[in-house]
Amino acid sequence: MSVSHRRPVPLSKAYRLLNHGPTVLVSAAHDGQRNIMAAAWAMPLDFEPPKIAVVLDKSTWTRQLLEASGTFVLNVPCAAQADIVQTVGSTSGLELTREQGRDKFQIYDLPTFDAELIDAPMLEGCVAWLECRLLPEPDNHQQYDLFLAQVIAAQADERVFSDGRWHFEGQDALRTLHHVAGGHFLTIGNPVDGKTLQP
């Protein structure tokens, strides 16, 4: 995706980037190491300041990096990236780095760009990015693998998100992914507006 399509999202609208339940890619970096993983369980928690929750298994290297750095990015991938999502979600960055001396970004040729406020890499080609600062809740981390964070910066691809709203019509390759199981995904469908019923 061209840089020209990325636009800042006001923090008061950042929750809308996750409100429809997309699969996300979590990226983190610490001490010269970086990694990226898929996470199906992420959600907004609050409006102002915006907060999110994401579940990260204890075995993941990305979790170790974000716990050490205190920051991470939620990248919101699209249909065109389904293979990338499946790949980074089913491979171990720590094992690859130990065996090949290269990280997932290098091995799978995943282009990145710099975050505005933190050191974690942002994945090109996604349709939204949320820079997050970890809220330390060690009991939640250990007992439930649940991580809470404050969103401190957000961007989105203006072709499918602008004025605080998603609009995917005519952009099927940019529709967000929703993980079902075993490498199967659904893409976000067409909009339907509800009306309040009269009593």
C-alpha cells in the first residue's frame, strides 16, 4: 500500500478500527529483536482514552517482546494478506531466528514502516494500525493471558476507513479478515443499517 493512503485516525475514533472483530497481527520489538504474530481475540475496551484487550499465549515470543518493551502494534490485515496471516500465526519467530538468523519479516519478505511513537514495526499492506502502550496487569497476564493497553496513535487506509467509518464497497481485497479456525477466515461483508423499533 502506498504511503499516500495512510491517514491518522483521531484517538476518539480508534475503537472503531476493532469494533467489528477483525483478526489482528501483533508486532513488537525489544533490544534489537522483533516479531509478529496473529491474534484472533482482540477488542476495544474504552473510548477516551482508547483502550484495547488482546489475548496472547504464554508460549509466544511476541508476548515476551511486548512485556519487555511495554509497547506493541495491532496491525489490522486484509483479505489480500490471508497467506501472511496464516503464516505468521503458525510459525515461531524465536525458532526461525535461532535456526536461520533472520526474523519473520526478513524470511517472508514482509515490508514495514516506522511507528510514530513506539519502536514496534508496522506491517505494510494492512488497513489499520494501532500503536499501544501496555497497561501492567500481571495477574491478568499470568492467569488469563489477557493484555490491556492504551492506544496512543492510530492510522488507517483511507480507501476503506475515513470519517470514523469503514466502507469496503468496491475494495474486496482490502476487506478485513475474521478467523474461524484452522486457517479458515471470513471477510467482512456488506453494511446493513438497523433502525430503532417503535414500541
